[in-house]
Amino acid sequence: MADKIWRVYLSGEIHTDWRTEIARGIEAAGLPVVLSAPVTHHAASDDCGVAILGPEADKAWHDRKGALMNSIRTKTLIENADIVVVRFGEEYKQWNAAFDAGMAAALGKNLIVMHRPEHAHALKEVCAASSAVVERPEQVVEILAYVIRGELSGY
Amino acid sequence: MADKIWRVYLSGEIHTDWRTEIARGIEAAGLPVVLSAPVTHHAASDDCGVAILGPEADKAWHDRKGALMNSIRTKTLIENADIVVVRFGEEYKQWNAAFDAGMAAALGKNLIVMHRPEHAHALKEVCAASSAVVERPEQVVEILAYVIRGELSGY
Amino acid sequence: MADKIWRVYLSGEIHTDWRTEIARGIEAAGLPVVLSAPVTHHAASDDCGVAILGPEADKAWHDRKGALMNSIRTKTLIENADIVVVRFGEEYKQWNAAFDAGMAAALGKNLIVMHRPEHAHALKEVCAASSAVVERPEQVVEILAYVIRGELSGY
Amino acid sequence: MADKIWRVYLSGEIHTDWRTEIARGIEAAGLPVVLSAPVTHHAASDDCGVAILGPEADKAWHDRKGALMNSIRTKTLIENADIVVVRFGEEYKQWNAAFDAGMAAALGKNLIVMHRPEHAHALKEVCAASSAVVERPEQVVEILAYVIRGELSGY
Amino acid sequence: MADKIWRVYLSGEIHTDWRTEIARGIEAAGLPVVLSAPVTHHAASDDCGVAILGPEADKAWHDRKGALMNSIRTKTLIENADIVVVRFGEEYKQWNAAFDAGMAAALGKNLIVMHRPEHAHALKEVCAASSAVVERPEQVVEILAYVIRGELSGY
Amino acid sequence: MADKIWRVYLSGEIHTDWRTEIARGIEAAGLPVVLSAPVTHHAASDDCGVAILGPEADKAWHDRKGALMNSIRTKTLIENADIVVVRFGEEYKQWNAAFDAGMAAALGKNLIVMHRPEHAHALKEVCAASSAVVERPEQVVEILAYVIRGELSGY
Amino acid sequence: MADKIWRVYLSGEIHTDWRTEIARGIEAAGLPVVLSAPVTHHAASDDCGVAILGPEADKAWHDRKGALMNSIRTKTLIENADIVVVRFGEEYKQWNAAFDAGMAAALGKNLIVMHRPEHAHALKEVCAASSAVVERPEQVVEILAYVIRGELSGY
Amino acid sequence: MADKIWRVYLSGEIHTDWRTEIARGIEAAGLPVVLSAPVTHHAASDDCGVAILGPEADKAWHDRKGALMNSIRTKTLIENADIVVVRFGEEYKQWNAAFDAGMAAALGKNLIVMHRPEHAHALKEVCAASSAVVERPEQVVEILAYVIRGELSGY
């Protein structure tokens, strides 16, 4: 049985290196996975619109231009994904992460939610639409190893 | 030209009576609109799962049961809607509201976002997917009056 | 807020009057629900194909003719439904019930599974695709009353 | 005419080596087929959820976690498949197999059902949605050889 | 259980009154069915394009204009239908009837084929996509009475 | 055969009373048609965004706000339509009209194009996606009378 | 600009070598096209069902088994195609060809019809759904060369 | 993270070499992008229909044949694209460009509009459906570099 390439989009929090952890785990396990993610450079993500299309005096339009430009990447990668992982970190509103989760759910994507225990109640609706809820990046790698190869530690 | 019935789902914050304001405005204007909303009784919304299906010792599963049950209503009403309005209030994480917005956007629904000015930057991605961004409930009524009847104050 | 008519398809076991219980509960509660179901007359369901289209010496084709004819009803009513309830009873293989559940899930319908406790493990995959798992018909009525009207006993 | 790669998902019974028989037949015939299947290690399939996400005292939630995790694989592979083969064996309820068949049918996949003669009547609805009904794994290989290459023994 | 209105499109042969037979049968049985059909006035059907849009010297464009105009009706009514009945008569190529059947099948509509016994082999592919094959109009009424009301003579 | 209500969206040029002509014709013919159209008050259509959501110094954002608000109406009515008529008048770029036509075509709507003879070549791509090309409003009424009732003058 | 691989399904008449003509033309022109077709061995196509699944005394079921098996190939290849070419020859009813055309049209595929001049009127509905109507196989190659490479003899 | 191949369709104006500018920029930046475009040879584009399928005395049908043939290419490439760029130049009606934009928007493609400042108001509806509005080809390259690689000059 040939290996299908699994596409996994890593959405959410961009202030820690959780994506790198997952990338390393996938490489170590030799899994046929292609990861994708939003642009994680915070300032570039905020300013891409005005940087390319011209400045805006109004912050709202500055943000609108950037968000629309980022949506080209987000929409395409989510639509192309087999699995979407959304991580909620400690800080920030993270409404864009929950928004990505809603999009993924509506598109019938397999959703994995990663969050801190204290957010369980606030994320109950998002989790109810998911196929798995994890706390740590390595669990995402374990899920992928199981789902793709049937590999499960101890079995 | 006969009146089409417009279905509008009011998602989000359930701690103020913003939905009632919109309902009154729609009635006063005699607009052919059917409003829908999530269950707004906070305790019922949290406990519906265990109340009907049996108790759970684990809060996470208590919440899971309830969220799944609420999703029957939410998914159906969003799928049936022509317009989805999502209001972000002052408190709470409101990730379910952003999640609803993402679902609506992915389903190609017309999205109206209502938020306080201080949340503009945090909601930039959600707003970028919207057709209008408002601050007050009466603006929703004005948008509906315009979109449905072409009525615009002063014109 | 005007009442949307909720369409609920009751699939599965046709050897008890569980559908009638639900119909009574819905009527008593005055819920805006239209129920539908497969043809519950066992012999008619088995013989409809040959009865109308002509006899078949081979039982397999006798069954094929009937199943195809019944599928006209099943497919249409499931596609029209907002909610699909599938009840697994005590007897029979009931593979058509599980098949209906799979169709409903793939079509994005809200699925409620009704089963006896002893079938929980065998139905784990079907239940995982559901929004609620119940044991008794009255629970279906309670779910509908909550999901449609926000009514929850004790709240 | 270049060879399209045909993707075939083998669902159902995981207690015999019927999938291996098909794999060997495909290899011997040199068919451009990529086979996929659920995780066939029974214990791993049952425990994957708790093994990765943490234990559950309640068997129902133990099963729910595992079934949700397995659904990531099942949904993705069925959605990617050109043909879904579902085999019903001798034992077990096999409601998940019938569920997979319903999903495949609703998604417009080409469905092949493999079953023992004594199950014909119980599987009439599932078979009515199929493109072929077989008894033995080698017949699946013959169908693929015909459908893909137009090869038919004796012709 | 309230009556759903079933929409049935009667495609194909327009040289006999088979549609009227079905209409009478449906009325006599009091079935909640709305029938639709192509324009059955042969000359009007051929000339509608040039009659409204202006003459064409070239018969091919005369026909093209008419066929495009007729497609407005056909496409709409087939898309709206729950069931599509296609009758193949004695004469004419009837490629448009087979074309309608292909459209209906691709759109997931329930297809009923009506044909004379001598056409069975030529219609094998079309029939394979159908849910029932009949010879006489009254059989269509019987199927509808069964599928809609569970009524089956002798049961 | 009961009358289906046909929904027809009249897009394009808003500087003549062509829509009123069609409305009168439909009423005179007693056709079961519900017409819809964009907001035809030019100033209201341009200013709706800023009038309700607040002023914008930048004309581009003034226009963006209004266009997004108008899109709520346009998208909904086109999606609900069975037939979309797009009229190209004498003046203006009318790119929004061609845009509507493209949307309608992609959504599989039946498209009727109304244009002046001198625009035939420039509209060749739009017309190629249409089911009929007319010059005058009364022709639209004639098409509807034929398509809906099979009525054709002289036949 | 890298070459996209264009997939072209050649449906219809299987009694001449028209497909081979197209294949040679494509190879000579070096076009990035992958051709597909139904099984063209008439007897194998008729008997594939009974040959693999077992004999049927009734010719109708003999045909049904074969047609269902052939549909696995047809449906998959049409769904995968960018362009579907349907050729109507001199003989036979060819309802399966018109059926394929209807499927292709409903799936939004680009349809090219090949027919003899005398069939123009009988094929008017099928042609109305097409993007091109040709008489000879070499014209299909010319269309592909133009559509894929912009190559047009004399330009 | 492996590079996904991004497909970008460049629609619109065919009288300048703006596509070549973008192609050079993409090559220089080494972006994993496959560009596609309509046939840009004006005469070939106009005459392809009659050149291959035979002459037409009537210019409207000459144009119809050509537009239908060109639509095979346009529809396929737009459906395959991740991003559609539509450029409005100085001359011509360019209704086909706006039509392409409408198609792309309805298909959920990411739309980038390129236009001269003086067309902003006339293109407000088209721009409202876009993710970015640019004036110069190099900006398209910058957007792609950002969206695909997260590369932004100065960040």
C-alpha cells in the first residue's frame, strides 16, 4: 500500500515554536506529511497589506488589507488540508484561530484542537466539532503516526 | 415584487438583550425577516446534554454532551440562514462566536460582525470575511431595511 | 421569531411503535416538527418491488427490486431532513439502519442514535458521528423541545 | 493512454487476511491500484484514543475517543477513494462497515459489497446502493482488472 | 405526519398521453404530488427560439436557439424534482430523453425508467442508474403511492 | 399540474425602467413569477455603506463599504433565483453586470442576456454562457411565458 | 508555464477506431493529454458482470450486472475528466452515449459532441449543452491543440 | 514544509505583456507557481471556432462558436486555480474579464484585481469580492511571494 501524502494545516497561536516541534516529530517518524501554516512573522502578517498595496491612515483598513491578503493563504491551505490542527495559546483573543476551526469544520475537514486545560469550557463548542483534543504538540505527532501508519506505542 | 422571507441567525454574546433590540426594530419596520438564535438561557445551554442524556462526572464530557446537542440547533439554523450576524461582547472568550463566523463564511453565508471598537484588531480576520461591520444593533436593522427593501434613511 | 418547520427522519427498527411514541410526544408538546419514516409494514417493504414491477424467481433480485424502490423514499426523506434519528433494536442485523446513519453523516445531517446499552461498543463509530445518543424515545422529544424551543425541564 | 492510479478503500471485517489476498492479486496483475484500509490491529483501533489522549473511566468515552480518532483516517481515505469495498464477515455486528457503506454511497463513491450468501437479505439495502456484489476477494481483483484495463478472462 | 409535496418530472416521449394517465392516477389516489414536464407541443418546442428571438436561416442555429430556451425549463424542473421519470417510446432517437436521465442520475435524483421490453438491452446503462424500471404509466402511480404513502395493493 | 413559483433576478443597468416593463408583462400574463433586482436608487446604492456604517474619507473605502453591503442582497437573490437576466445598457462600464453574469453561470443558473446589437461582439463570452440573448424586455416575458406555461404566440 | 495534464474521456460509439485516430493525433502533436474510454470490447462489456459475478438466466439481470460494473469505470473517468467527447455513430440506439453526455453536462464538464450531419436535429438538446460540435476525430485534436496550447493552424 | 504548487490564472486584458512581467518575477523569485492564461492571440481567439468547426455567415454565430471553444480552456483553468488575477486595461469593454471574476468569486477562488486608478468606482463590486487590489504586475509577484513563502520586503 503506497503512502498517501497527508496535508496538515497548523493554525492558531504564532508565539511559540509548537509547529517546529511537530515538524521534528514528523521527520523523526518519517511520516508522509506535508505541513502548512499561516505566516508566523507577526509584523509581516499585520503589515503585508499596506506593505504591498500602499499605506492606510485608518488602522481598520490597514488591518483589512492585511487580513484579506492573509486569507488567500489560509483559505487555500485549509481547503487543501486533510487535517487542520488549531492551537489556542495563553494570550490574545485568538478569534482568528476559532474562526479557522469553524471554517475547517464546515468544510468537513478533520479537526484537532490543542489547548490548555483551563480553556476546556470556553472551547467546548470548538472541541465538539473536533476529532481529537490534545494538550501537547507531541500528541499531534502520535495521532498522525497512528492515523497514517497504524502505529501506536505499546501496540 | 413579492417579499422573500429573509432568515437571519443572530450568533454570539448571550448576556445582553441585543437580539430583542433587533427583533423590535424589524417588527417596527415591518421587514419580512425571521430571526433565529442559539438558546440564550446560559444554564440550560450548558446543561442540556446531561439534563436529557444523563449526568457526567467529568466536566469535559458534561460540556461535550451539551455542545453536541446545541450544535444540532446551531448548524441547522446557520445552514438555513441568508445572513448570519455575530456579536462579540465585552466578556468571555467567545470562541464559539468566532467559530460560528468561520462556519458561516465557509458556507458562503453573508456575515455581519458586531463588535466594540477596541476589538477591531483582534477581529480583523473575522471582519475581513464579513459584508459589514457594525457597533450597534440598530445598524443591523438599518442594513436589513436597505438590503431587503432598498430603504435608506435620507435617500 | 416565527417557527421553522423541523424535519426529522426516523430510521431503523420497524418492529416496535417507538415512532408513535415520538409522534405523540411532539404533538403533546406542540412542536413544529414533521416526522417521516421508512415504510414500516415489513411485508410491503420486502415485496414492493415485485408487487409492482413483476415477480422474480431469484430472491436476490426480488430483494434488489424492493430495496431500490424503498431507496426512493429513504434518500428523499433523509436529504430533506434536518435531523435523522436511527434506532437500533434488539433483533436483526440492522445493517440498513447503520447504512442510513452513514448516509446522513456524509450529508452533514444532525444524527441522533438510539440504542440499548449493550450495543454501545458495537455502535461506537456510528455514535461518534452523532450529536446525541439516547436510549428512549421520550429523550428524542426532549432533545427536539430543547433544540427547537430552548425548553428544558427544570430550567 | 496513461494509467490513472485507482484508489480503493477496503472497509469492514478485520479478522481475516482478505485484504492481503486482494493486495497480492493486484500486484500479480500489475494493476495501478493504491489500496487503503482502516487500522486492522483490533486492540490498537479500540485503544488509540485513550492511549494518546489519556484514559477514561467510562467505557463509552473510551470508545468515543478512539472512534473519533479512527474517523480521521476513515473519512479521509473514503473521500479520496474511487472505489470502496465493504466486506461483511461472519461475526460481530459490523455496523461500522454498513456505516462506511452509507457514507460511501452518499459521497457518490463506487461501492462493492462482499458478503456471505446467507447475508443477502439482511444486506439488500446496502447491496442496492452498490455497483457489484461479490463473495470472494479474488473477484474484487477481477473487477479491478476489468474496470481499469478492460481485462476479462476468456475475452 | 404531514404530507411532503413530492415533485416528479416526467421526461421523454411527447407523442402519447402517458403523462395524462399518470396525472389522473395521482389525482384519483389523492397523492401529494406535483408533476412537471417539458413543453409537449412539438412545433412550439422546436420553434420557441426563433419565434421569440428571431429567425435563423441555418437549421442548426434554429435548433440551437430552441434547445437552449427549452433547457431553461428542463434544467430547473429536473433540479427541483425529487423523482425523474423518463419514458422511451417507439419512435425517434430520443437522445434528449437519455440525456435527461444522465443529468438526473448525476444530480442524485431518483430515476424511474419506462420503456418497452424490446429496448431493455439498449437501455441497460440507463436502467442501471435507475431505482425502478416500468412498462406502463400506472406502475409509476403505484410506485408513488407506495413510496409516498406506503400503500401497496394487497398489503 | 400546480404552478411552481419561478424566481427571476433582474441584474444590470438601473437607468431605465426595463424592470417595470417586465413586471407589467408578467402581471398581465398572470405568470407565477417573483421578480427581484438590485437596489435601483443610484445614490442609495453608492452610499448605503457609509450612510449606515459611518463616513470614509477615502472614496475607495466609501465604495468598498457600499459594495459589500449591496453584495448581501445580490448574492442572496442570485443564489435563490431560477433565472438571472442581465441587461447591458448604453452607458457605463457595467462591469458589475458582467460580474453578476459570471456568478450566475458558475452557480449553474439559467442566464438570459439583454443587450443592444452593437455590443454583441464584446459580450460574446457572456452570451456563450447564456440560454437566450434578447434585445427587448418584452422578449423576457415571452420567454417566461413559454418556459413556464408552454405558451408561444402563434402555437 | 508548465503543462497541465488534460484528461479527456472519449464516450460513445465503440465500433470504429475513432479513438485511435484521436490518440495518434495527440501523440503527433505532443499534447499533454491523457485519454480514457469505456471498455471497447463489445462482448466483454456485455458479459463482464456475469463473467465475474456468476451467470444470470434472465437477460435483464445479465445486463444489469454488466452495466453496473461498467458504471464503475464510466463514472470515475467522467468525474476525473476535464473534457468529455461523445461520439454518435451510425448504428444502434446509443442511449448510453446520450446518458454519458447528460451526466457530463450536469457535472459541469466541458462537452464536445461528434455526430453525423443527419443527426443534428435529433441531437439538438445534447449539442446545446456542448462547447463544440464536430464531425471528424481530427477536429477533436485541433480543438485540444487550440485549447491547451493556443495553436491554431493559420494563426 | 514541502512546497505546494500554486496555480494562478491570469485573466483579462490581452494587449500588453503584463503576464510576461509576472512570469519573469515568479521565475526570478523561484516561486512554486504555475501560471495559466487565456489564449492571448487576439485573432486566433476570435476565429478558433470557425477555423476548426467551419465558417459562419452570421458574425454572432461566428463569435458564439469561438467563445464556446474558448470557454473550455477558461472554465478548466479557473476551476483548477488557487488564485485568479483579473486585469482591467485601458480599452475595450472587458466584460469577459468581469465575467471571469464573477465566476471565480462564485467558485470561492481567491481573486486579485488589477486596475488603473480611474476604474476604481466602476469596479467597486468586483473589488469587493477580491482579496487584493493592485495597480502593477510586480505587486502580484509580491503578493505571491508573501502568501506562498511569507516573504515580505523589509520584514
